[in-house]
Amino acid sequence: MIDKIIEIEIFGRTYKIRVKGEEDEKYISHLTSYVDQKMQEIAVKSKSTDALKIAVLAALNIADEYFLSQKRFDQLEDVIGQMETEMENLEKNFFKDDQAYPDIEKAIS
């Protein structure tokens, strides 16, 4: 894969960054748009023109979104783990009944 240098624009400033391929370039474009959007929102809400302050506040907001998403993901993993345990218990109980009546299968055939 060939490295490529592309220009991106965030909050009115242009940056050159290295990407590894077409897919990475599309992904970087998506990230760029997201960060720019966050900075624009912060600028409007804070009524600040200090780009560094806006960037730090945007980074804090993005970090908050990340940690909240991670917390939700961890909670979902816990729920899935509980469901798997419940399914295993149900399966054990179901097959335990089959073992208690081994002649049922012969009688059905």
C-alpha cells in the first residue's frame, strides 16, 4: 500500500496528513468532517474565536461521547453475558429432562 499525503481542513485551517490508501482517505474525510462539525458547534455555543480553546472543548466533548459509548458497550456485553448464562441454564434443564426419560425417544419412534 502506498502512503499518500492529503490536505484536510478543520475549522478553517488546512493540514497535511499521510494516509495509507483509498479507504483510509475516505475514513479520514469522515473524521475530518466530524471534528470540524464539533468545533463549529462549540464555537457557536461558546461564542469564542480562540481556536485552541474551541479545539480543547471539542476534544473534551468527543472524549465524553467516546467514554459514554464505551460504558454502553460494556453494559451490553454484561447483558449478553447474562443472557448466555440463562440460555445455558435453560439448555441444561431441557436436556436434563431428556436424560430423566431416556425411553421417551424410543417410544416416539
